[in-house]
Amino acid sequence: MNVVVDSSGWIEYFADGPNATWFGRAINRADDLVVPSITVLEVYRYVLRNRGRQDALRVAATMRQGRVVDLDEGLAIEAAELGASLKLPLADSVIYATALANECEVWTQDPDFEGLDAVKFKARRYTP
């Protein structure tokens, strides 16, 4: 099955957080990996702000190993519908709409996705 890793999962993976290995199982399946373009934006921006441009460029290159899906008009309308009906934030609604349109499972630790169809959720773990 194809997979979409949401932004929190990518950040967890690149930061080598407690759930990094779990997300790595999806991220390392490049042939099955679908990457919503909004995820590239969110993760690049986060890494740019926290670690600088060189690291952000490396992260973006890794993300492009999957199939990046651009946000077009049809996907935007579907994302708006899902966001309204499921009360998802904007980026999450785009990620979820992209996953559903491409028959993917979403891998996430973001509680906004918990309990939704086609979602593989792993609670965020915190290290002391």
C-alpha cells in the first residue's frame, strides 16, 4: 500500500525523535511514498528556521525521493470539503485529501488524524 507521512512524522524522522524508527519504515519505502507538496513546505520551513538552509535543502532532496503531489484545484476543493466535515486544520486537510486521492495510508503522530480511516497513528512519545 502507498503511504503518506504527515509533516510531524517527517520532522520526527529528521530530528531522530523517539518515533523516528517507526516513521523510517514508511519513509524508506520510496517506491510507495507519496509526498503532498504542502508537506514539503511545512518540513522545509521548519528545518530552515531551526537548522539552516543547507539542512533544509538536504531534507527536501530526501522528500523528493517519493512522488511529490502538487496541490491542484480539484485536490484543493476536496481538501476544503474534508477539512470542513472533519474539522481538520488546512495543511492536515490537504495531506489527508492527497492520501485518499492516491489510495494511501497516512502515517502520523498528529492527534488531528487519530481515528480517521486509512490512518496509521502512533502517539508522540516525549523524552525527558
